[in-house]
Amino acid sequence: MNHDDIKRGPGMQPMFLPGVERGETPSPYTALIRNMRDASSEYPQIWHMFAFLPKATEHLARFTQEIMRGPAPISAGMRELIAAYTSYRNDCPF
């Protein structure tokens, strides 16, 4: 598959590392990416790294979920809003 042939959601740009984006290592993220592409939907680009190196990134995925969903003085919804605003300010789709 050519880097330019990868189906992306509207507004999604190619990654800087096309080999990572094309990675097909068996992983739950590989299936998620495929499903989102088939639906022409946008998805977090970090999923490509999770799919490319599942063993190396499983800790990051757990860390992220704990930060975003674990017990905290700020609600999960407020944390999502902060993350979305930060992504917006960084001109990064969230």
C-alpha cells in the first residue's frame, strides 16, 4: 500500500513516519485503525504508534487511561476538555 493510498478521515494529514502509519503488527489498535478508516472517521494518530510497537507502548496506553479516567480532583470530562483545548491550541486534531 502506498503512503498516499491510505484512506483517512476528512482533514487528516499523513503522518511524518509513513512506515509507522502503514504498520500492520497484530494489535487491538490495528483493528481500531482499520475500523475507523473503513468508516472514513478521524482517530487519534498516536494509535499508529500503539499498533506499530504494541509491547513498547502498552505502558503509555495504561498511563494515559489512568490519567484521563482514574480518580482525581478534576472530572474525566474536564480532563478531556483540557486535552481538547490543548490540542486545539497546538493545531492538532483531538
